[in-house]
Amino acid sequence: MHHSALLGLVMALAGDPGRSARPLVVDSQVGPAFLLQSQSHAIGHAFKAVARLGLRYPLSPRLEVGGAISGLLDASDHYRIAGALAHGRLALWRRPSFSLGAGLALGAGYNADILHADLRAGRSPVVPYGFLAVDARWSIADQWLFGGEAGWENLSILRLGILFGFAFDRGPGAAPPM
């Protein structure tokens, strides 16, 4: 009895050789970010460009896991933020060419002044970093992704942006992304 359970577990982890391969998903998001900790409401201080680049592997038709790099793009050390994160996306609602999803990422990032209410980063150059996001994305020609994403980053940044990506076909009969 124990041998059959172990064999079943090994088969589940190894996967069914007849099942089609799932593609790797590479996506990015660019757009404006509103800095909640900014004490100035001038557009140049309260709004900055934000970007995210991610690579994920679908574990199931609804769940993707992988990594992401996310941050604010700015010349000033007081505003520049970059984080390296473990990133997951759950498709909450799926249709053949559309997916509404939620993302969660946790990791570490650069400790910029703008992340703090008193605008002082402190001594540690690296701090815990993360984001929550919702997205809507369409699949075009089974490989291209296009949509929008809204997120709350490191408890101090609201971001909204355009999402675009690509699903790498890893073999014949690979399943389309979503």
C-alpha cells in the first residue's frame, strides 16, 4: 500500500508525459506611481515612473510562480527603489483569451527615504519588500499578453500601468498562457 502511494506521488511530481508542456511567462508593467509618503504634492515629487519585470512558471492553469524585479525609476537616491521578489499570480476568472488575476510578491529591496513617513531610510540599506496587485490581461495569438495592472507596493506606493508579456512555447502542443 505504501509503495503505490509513493509511486503516485512520484508520478504526480514528474508529470504526465502525454500532457502538453506549459509555457514560461515573461511580463512587464510600466506606468505612473503615486508616492503615499511624499510630503510634496507637486507632480514631480508625488508621481514617479514605476516598472516591474517578471518571469513565472504555471504550476496549474490558474497559478503561476516565479520571480520579479520591481521599483521606481528615478535619478535620486531618495526616490530610487528596486526590489527582488518571489512572485505568484492567481487567475481569479478565466476565459479563452482573457484572465483577471491577483498577484502577491515578497522579497527584499533598496531602503529609499520615500518609503518612510519621516522620509528617513535609516541605517539598513536593504528592507523587506513586497506588493499586492490585480490585473486584467488578454492573450493575443496564444503567446502575447496585453492588459493593465494596479498595485500597492511596499505599503507606500500606489501604481497603475500597462502590462505586456510573452509566453515562451517550451515544446510542441504547449498550453496557451492565462
